[in-house]
Amino acid sequence: MDLAFFDGKCVRIITTFGEVFEGVVTYDNKEYCFHEYGREQEALHMVPILFFDNDIASVISLEDVSGPFGHYSEKYGLLERKCLEWGTDMMEEVFDSEDDIQKLRLLACMNDHFQSLTDRAVPGMAPWRNGGIIEDTEVDNEVGPVYLGELEKMLETLVKYNEDEKVVKEAKDLLQRLAVNHS
């Protein structure tokens, strides 16, 4: 499979575990992956997940697909649900990307799963933001914390600096829901 062909394209990746992810990818060659990640394999990077060649069962371009959700099969998918599950660090990677469609998909997922998002929320910022120490109590636990202060800051940054009106509106709406929920 020629992974370089998919650089910059919207794709559907099916992993060797049968998971299906949709999004825009960038191609990382073997040398880059070895230097950055210590693995001498090609990879496709779909923010925030890196798919190494041997983790990919199949990949197809969605560039010619057009439907109610553009190139995507649904409003949001496994990638966005995983970002919510993994916590504010993964959400931040998406919000820091240049892909406004991925931001909108994550915002839609956050709105639809608002209750579970706020149930997991803890006040303030991540401890490492203020020089605090992080205790690694459960290495195998993939559920990450949702730091309310960080989430609000990310959304405020989208409102202030993003040029896409839809992203700004969705971020504002989510900020208002958070404010009402925590008042």
C-alpha cells in the first residue's frame, strides 16, 4: 500500500483491530518516524492519532465522496469520540490543528456527549501547566481527565482567533452550556 499517496487527503482507515477512523492525514516516511517515534515504519498521522503501516488493514480516499457530511460518513466518528475519552490533551491537539472541519466534528461530538464530558470534568488546569507533579497511577487507563479551565481556555481561543464562523458559533454555544452547567 502506497501511504504517501494519501498525504493531505481525507481518508477512511480501518485498523488491524477493525476500528474505523475518518479524517485528513499527513504522511510520515520511515526516516521521520524512526527519528521521532523510534519505529522504522511509514505512518499516516490523523491528528491526534498516528497509524503505523502495520496497524493499517486498509485505507481509502474519501476525496470523491460527497454527502450530507461532506467527505465523511457521519457527523463525527470514532476519532472524535476517542478524543473525548482521552481528555483535554487530545482535544487540544485537534483545536490547535488547521483543520476547521475536524474542529467542527469534535465540537459536535462534545455537544452530543455534553453530560459525560461534564461528569468527568475537574476544575482548573492540568497540573503540569502550573509546574505540578503528575502521578501515573494507572498506566493502562486510556481515559484522560477533562480539565474544565483548559477546556474553557481552548474554546475561548477558538472564539477569539478562529476565522470560520461555524467554529466560532459552536465554540461560543459550548462555552455558554459549560457556564450554565457550572454556575
